[in-house]
Amino acid sequence: MRISASAPGKLILMGEHAVVYGEPGLVLPLRQLRAVVTLTAAPQPRLEAPDLNLFTDLSTGIAAMGPDVSTQSLHPLEVTLLKAQHHLHTHHNLPQQLPNLCFHIRSDIPVKRGMGSGTAISCACIRALAAYYHCRLNVAEVEAFAQAMDQIYHGRPSGIDAAVIAHERALRFQRDPKGAPVVRFLDVPHLALLIGDTGPAAPTADVVAHVARRHARDPRIAEVIQRMGALVRSAEQALRNQQWQVLGQLLFENHQCLQALEVSTPTLDHLITQAEALGVAGAKLSGAGQGGICFALFDAENPNVDAQVKALRQAWKPVCTQLYDFSAALSDAD
Ligand code: PMV
């Protein structure tokens, strides 16, 4: 027996942080980078995550099973598996205890970069476990589970990560005045992107809390957030009309707003300035910030685009721990 399930990474195109305050955000799945959970028979429940050098017996965690699974003493991956089992037990009348399986977890999505690695693991874990029981889960259920897991580890997430990763589709995300997610799928054509990784970011909950403190004290922060909402609305139109230069300018402006929120870093700012100097259509940080990734958008119709991609790769390479070149591959449409 061998059962596998996976989920993609994600890239927030625009609107991070502002989505927490009810503004819209635009986000893409990164299908090329995936978290994969593989289940095989084992004498007792066992977790293997070789990338993290984590090999544990899950029977100890089982003792703590239930709605109050201790998140203090267990590794987040153990908690995710136990919570997934608990969800299936509560909502689908399946056994309470994890079955005798080896849960092998690996991921191409780098951790703590704003690319959705934890959320993708949550989606892949519950899908794999449900597949083992031949239990059909709808996407909304996977999304709700991933959001509940993000609530444990990211404070008060807006839900944008859970939505894009569970649906695996480009989408516009916004919370209604009561906080409920409103999702609209987007038809995103080929986007030529280069992603630069500057290393681990600060925990999302801390960065979101930093913005919240400033928002409570300084009325100008609310204005910046409103401005970000307006930029996202313009970006939607530019995306629909495939106006890459227009979209790119909006990305640069969005980055300035993120600087005003104090979620950028000198390294991220340096990378964005380099992209601007090379005449790239647009660039900004992505995710909660204070580290993590930024990306550049190229105008694929520009005759110099190949030279531009090459020049930016060269400029970013010495600064970045990793580059992901999606300038030729498709980010959304396959
Ligand atoms: O998890 P990250 O780093 O991609 O941040 C998510 C985006 C935020 O807007 C900063 C937080 C949220 O929950 O929307």
C-alpha cells in the first residue's frame, strides 16, 4: 500500500497585510513547488520528515489526542497529523487514533519564506489521510482544516494562504465585514516571474502584530492599507488586460506601501531597487516580510525580456540564498 497527496506553494502577488484589514489580495498557486505526504503500512504510527531530520513515533502523541492536542510539547508536523485524524473522526465518524502507517513528509517549498509551506503540508496531510480511509473531502473542508492549523501557528491569519493552496487556483481574496472569506477565481495567463529568496522571515504572527501595533497608534497606517486596497483593484484590471507594465508599476508602488508598514528589509529593498534599475516591469516583497522572498514580473512582450531576466538573475544571485526562475514556465495556467 502506498498513498500520496500533495499541495502547492503560493505567491502573494499583491495585498499581503492589507487583507488582514479587509482589503482584497491577489494570490497565485506555485504548482512547481509542492509538499508531498506519502503513507505506507507500518507496525505503529510513525512520522518521517527527512528534510527536517525528524523521525518520530506517533504513539506518544496519540495519548494527547483530542481537541486539546498539546501544541507545546509536540512538533508542528505531529500536531498537524493528530489534528487531521481528529477532524476525520469528528466530521466523518472515522477512528479516533492514527492508523498504523508511516507518514512520510517532504516538501520543495522552503520553510518560513512566505511561500505557504506549513499550509501546503496541512492540506497534503488531511488529503492523504482521507484517501487512506476512502473518504471524500471537498475543497472547502480542506481549506477550513488548513485555516484552523494556520490559526494555531500564525495567530490570526486572514485565510488567503488556506484558500489559494486548497483550491490550487489563482484567486482574489477578501474578507467580508464579518470576517468571512470571499474568494473569486482569476484567469491568470502566463506570468513571467523570478523569485528571490533572502532567507528565513520573521514569524508571520510577529510581523502581523507589528503592523497591528502601528495601526492602533498611527492613523497614517490605515491610509497606507487603504492605498494598498486601491492598488489591488487596479492590478486586477491590469491583469485582466494583460498590461504587464501597468501591473509592474503597481507592484513597485505596493512595495513602497509595505516599506511604510516596516515589513521590508534593507536586503529586500536592495533587490527591488536592482530590478527597477534594470527596467524590469515590476517587483515587490511577497508574504509577511521582514525576510523571506521577493519577486520580479517581466513583460514577456518586451523584445529585451531574455536579457533582462539574465541580468536580474546575475544581480540577485549573490544576494539570494535561492532563485526560482518561472520566467519561462507558467505560474497558473498549465
Ligand atoms: O504566511 P505569509 O508570510 O505568506 O503571510 C500571509 C499574508 C499576511 O497578509 C501577512 C497574513 C495573512 O494572514 O493574510
